Amino acid sequence: MAFFEFNNIRVAGVACAVPKNVVESESYKPIFGDEEVDKFMAMTGVKVSHRTLEHQTCSDLGYRAAKELLAHKGVKSEDIGALLFSSHSPDYRRPSTAFVLQYRLGIPEEAVCYDISLGCSSLVVGMQTMASILSTSDMKYGLLFVGDTAGKSVNPNDRSSAMLFGEAGAVMLMEKTQDSTDEVKALIRSDGTGFKYMIIPGGGYRNLHASEDVEMCADGNERSLMNSFIQGASVFTFTIFDVPRLIKDFWTKTGTTPQDYDCFAFHQANLYILKQIAKKTKIPFEKMPITLDRYGNTSGASAIVSLCDVYGGSTEASTIKVMACGFGIGISLGATSFEINTADILPIMEDDEIYAEGLITYPNQLYEKK
Amino acid sequence: MDKLLEILQGIRPDVDFVNETELIDEGILDSFDVVSIISEIDDAFGVQIRINELDPENFNSVEAIWSLIQKLK
């Protein structure tokens, strides 16, 4: 069982940013029809989402969040020993986006930087990886970036996904301490049998130059091989059966119950799924923040988006115990617990800055002198 | 089977589940309805209907759904 327990790691703060551009689910009624959109909104809870500009990336949003979080915490860039970018939305096919963020933030060469290729479970797995790095090294601080721009790969006529995704970049500052009560725990599972359930089949090295011709798929939605596919029924059965089991197993392993947590910052998959998970695990739904209505499904960033939405800008500082849960593409799923001071949860920021130096639009741009 | 009928009617009160035999083939139930039914069946009967059982034939009528539940019990 992939259960991890750290007794010297704390979450020092979280922040997130979303694009300014807002898309309302209602705006899809001329494409999909009133009934379809109304049913979608009732089922998923998504009414509004924020979407990036053409060349704006998840790392642009994470960069803004990280700058604000480091300033808030008074932590200097040179104090960061590890930087992980845990996402399915890298700036480039290569190199890792972590290096771009390292350069932009002025994090020293002595730091370890790399990407973790995950979507909705990226926070939980990223936290486990970062905690492992910090607890076994001489580093004190690590920056974990999560989030996606999932909407960019969705065919606009795909009614199963076009309205679902919002876009966000989030960051978590983790710190190694000498206090054994600073606990981070994580339970992680993976199920490769579901690798086709959520997939972009083309553009990887299996089919690098896949056709972008759009076909009507058997589920009634138009897609090309370069688009995102979600087999909704398959995903749903995994979330309502396997996620509650994971959560209950996490409580058994940690000797905790739902009453031990102040907040259940769960991946905002969709409202119906979250209600089903709460019902099957007996988690009080009022302790599960919902941001689907205003931000959509923001993939791996969604748990932090929810924390920032509820506690960001809070004038009263208090320590809360959080259980986070991420589940999705892979199939990958995980649960984690940690404590955080609400004063270190920043409000959600809106940002449309694009990293100009990172936008390369023609080959010889790389050979031009600065 | 009465319990199953009660569940189905709770999800889609507008559908005649007693007599309808082409719930999927005729597009009477959509994917949202099916996932709701799967979840309710898990709660009520402790039966987990997985992806390999998501054959439309298993959801075309109340009898078909009931047979699937009996098979998986």
C-alpha cells in the first residue's frame, strides 16, 4: 500500500491565480440547446469558468501565485531547494516547465526542479513527492505548482467537456521543520487499466503527427485525435466506487474520522460526483468547499482554489486540519492530510500576464541575440 | 424489484419503467441517468456495476437491470 507519513513537514502556504477571461455555461445554449445546458449545469454545478488567453499557460498563473505567496511569507527565491510542476499542461513538449519557473523566479542552480505528469491527482502526488524530497535532503523549502489548462485541448463542440473545465494555476509552499507534530500523510493508488478513460491520443511520441481531422465519435461528440477524450460513464464508476474506498482506507490508516477534519478540499470533478462521494463516506457536505459554480473543474488546482475561495483573505488566523483528495486521469487517485494556518491561504487572484520571453513563434527566434 | 422501481422512478419520475423495454435504445435514459442509477444501486443493493457491465442491453428495462443486479450479487 502506498501510504506515506511525514513528521517534519508542514504546508507553509497556498495561493492560486485564474485567468480574467470568463465563460458562462449559459453561453453554450445556442450550440448545445437549452435543455442540454440546463441539465449539464444541474449535474455538474458549473455555471462559470475562467479560461486562459491563447498563449497564456498554467505556469503563468502559477508564477503570479508563487510571487505573491513568497512575498507574503517573506521567503526568498534563493531559499527554495526544490520546485515541482505537477500538471498535464506544460509550456513545451520539452523541457520541463519547472525549469522555466525556476528561471523566472530566480531560484538557484542548487535546486532540484522537474515536472510530474499528472492531472486531477497532481496535488496529492506532488505533495507526497515534495515531502519525500524535503525530508530526505538538506533543503528547507519546496514550491509545488499544480493546475492545468485543460480547456485548450477540448473540441469546442464536445458537449461532454466543453463546459466543464476551468483553468487555474496554484502553488503550495512546503517547509521542513524540527517539529514532529508537523504531519503530512498521503495514500496513493494508480489503476493503469483506465489509461484510455481520459486521454489525448495524438501529439505524444506514439502518434506525434496525428491527424487533426475531426470525426463524430460514437458518443455523439466531435473530436480529433489531438482533442481530449473523456469516457464519462467509465470515469464515473471509478469515482463513485474507488474514491470512497480510498478515503475510508485513508481514515483507517491514519486512525482518523471525518470529525477530525475542518475542511475537505476535494478535487472539483463535478457536483454530482462530490455529492455521491460525501454521501458514501458520510463526510458532512458543508465541510466540502464547492467552487465548481464559479471556476469549473480546475483539475489539480481545484483543491487549492477551493481553500483560497473559503479562507483566502481571512482576517482571523487559525490552524485548520485539511483532508485533500485528488482523482482522475491515469487513473490516479490519492488522499492527503495536513494542517495550515488560514492566514497563509491567499485570496484567489486574477491574472492575464503572458511570459513574453517564453513565447517562441518562429525557429530563428531562438538564435536572435537579446 | 419494487425497490429498484422506486429508485428508477425517483431518478426519472416521467418514465414508465414498468412497461418500457427500450430505455437506452430509444434514448429515454441518457448517460447522466445511467450513472445516477448505478450509484443508487450501489447504495441500495451493495452492487457495484463496473464499466464492463455497461452494456446498453443491461439497462433497457427494469427486468434487465434487475437481472444484472442478481448476477452481480
